[in-house]
Amino acid sequence: MATRTTVRTEFLADVYTCALEGGIGYWSTCTDYRWSSDPRATVEEISGNPHVITLDTIAQGVNSIVSGAAMIPDGQRRRIAAADRTHDAETIDATDTDAIVQAALFGSLVYG
């Protein structure tokens, strides 16, 4: 796991929680969800493929979007990049957190 500031960890944890509790539920089922000291979730895609989501997964998705590696709408990319710069997850919504998880797991938007 990467060493992160407390502010960065809180931002990633907020994105993680929003994604698991609202963003990705239309294409996945959460089979194991831990949000306390070491956030970790196991989800299963509607196709049956399992994935593990951690704060590292969220960081990977954010970085992929901000760098332009993951193809998402420009307005959404700008919103996520601004939230990333300020570590303010309140400026993004469940749709944005869904994109972050999909960028990490698939490299682009597959669902939605």
C-alpha cells in the first residue's frame, strides 16, 4: 500500500464509500464490504467476474482519469480532477465514483 497523507486517505475513503454504497450497484453485487481501518470490498460483476476494491484501486482509477488514460466525458474528467486536487469528495457524485472504479478495473467505462 502506498504511503498517503491523512487528507488523501480520507478523500480516497470517501470516494470508496460513495462508489460501494451508491455508484457501482447497478453493474455489481458487493459480496464482502469492509470500510473501517483497512477498506476492502469484493464485488461481482453482473457477468460473474469478481473484483477486489481497495483504496489503491480508487487511487489507480483517479490517476487514470486525471492523466487522460481512461476515456470519460471531459466535464466528468474536469470534475474528478478538481476533486482530486483539493481532496474534496463532496464535489463529485455516485456517477463520478462509478467512473473512477470502472477506470481502475477496466481502463474505461464499460457500464452506464
